[in-house]
Amino acid sequence: MDAISLADAKAHLSELVDRVEAGESIDITRRGKPVARLTAAAKRRQPVDLAALQALTATMPPAAESAAELVRMMRDGERY
């Protein structure tokens, strides 16, 4: 992580944003003390394609037992 003074950050903001986009984090200091941190924003997640999900689940065979029964079988099989 790099540190830069507030005055330098104001003078070179576009360069700092490019570095942050590349994965760096940069601390901004005032009088030698850190006051802010530049980091990349979280990338937006892609929405789920509901039609594709429904098509996938339609091709799956039905479960032989309920989820509750499956958990009970797994739990009871692990007893000592």
C-alpha cells in the first residue's frame, strides 16, 4: 500500500484512480497522518438468468427423500 499527501493526491487524482483500478490501495495523508484510503469499488454482480435456472432444475430428477429425512440419515449415520 502506498501513501501520498493530500496536495499530491489533488494534483494527480486521475493517475491515482488508474492505479486503484489496477488493484492498488492508496492512503492519503494530511501532515503525515493517514486520513483516507482509495480502494477500488466492488464490482456489480450479474443478475441471475431465471429462465436458465428453471430450465436446469427442470432437467434434474426428483429427490428420493425430503431434505429433513436426508439430514436425519446423515446425522444418525455419524453417531458413535
